[in-house]
Amino acid sequence: MTRSQVADLNWKTENGKRKTESILRIPSSEFRPPNSCRGQSAAESAIGLLVLMLLVMGIFDLGRGIYAYSVISAAAQEGVRYGLIQPGNTNGIRNAVINNAIGLDVARMTVSVSQPEPNVVAVTVTHQLDLITPLITQAVGGNGEISLQVTAAMRQY
């Protein structure tokens, strides 16, 4: 249709009065999806929500892992600093590490102290982190745990 035909259809006169008509009047039944597609949006929403929840839980696990690694790294460094002051006190070194492991379960943490050289103190901290995301725990295997290990060493001058 041309513009002039559309204009002619929009303004029809009836008994000298203008009357507007909608040219694009489409019955509302044509906009409704067929009956076989009614549950499709609900199924798509459920699948999308499931994927979104797994993604959020995976990000949560990643954040917990980064936090735990950062904490055990700082705790190992504090243990080494304590070990430089008192190199023979292994219980004091372990206590320094445990006191600096803020927010972690110290029962799931192991601390080992060694002196590879006469003036060097090395502290190794291992922590078992439980994962909460089901698919990641299956991919990791075992009990859904990952082992985080940090070794810090310093030389005394």
C-alpha cells in the first residue's frame, strides 16, 4: 500500500463525520502460541535458572578457594617470621600459623616446619577445602575436597 491509500483508509467519512479505522487490526487469537507450546517457556526458565544457580555456586566456590589460599599463605609467612626469631620452637611456629588462619577450620589444616639449611626456616601449610557445587565436586572426585598447599621459607642473616 502506498501512503495515500493508507491515508484514505484512515479517514473515511460517514454521514459527513470522520471515522477512524485501524488498518492493522489483527485478531488477538493470532498472537497466542499454539496449545502445544504452553509449557515451553516454563521449561526454558527452569533450565536457565539451573544453569544460573550452578554458575553462582561455582563462583562462590572459587571465591572461597581464593580466600583460603590467601589466608594460609599469610599464615605460613607469619609462621616463618616467628621461626626466624625462635628457630627451635616448632610448637610456637605452629601456634603462630594457627592463630593467623582466620576464618578457616584449623582441624582441617596441617602445619610442618623444617630447616633445609642452617639459617633457613621453611613452613608448609596444607588445608583441605570442601566444595559445595555438585558438578565441581564430581569433577574433582574423592569427597569433593581440594588440597591447598603453601610453603614459605626465609633466610636469617
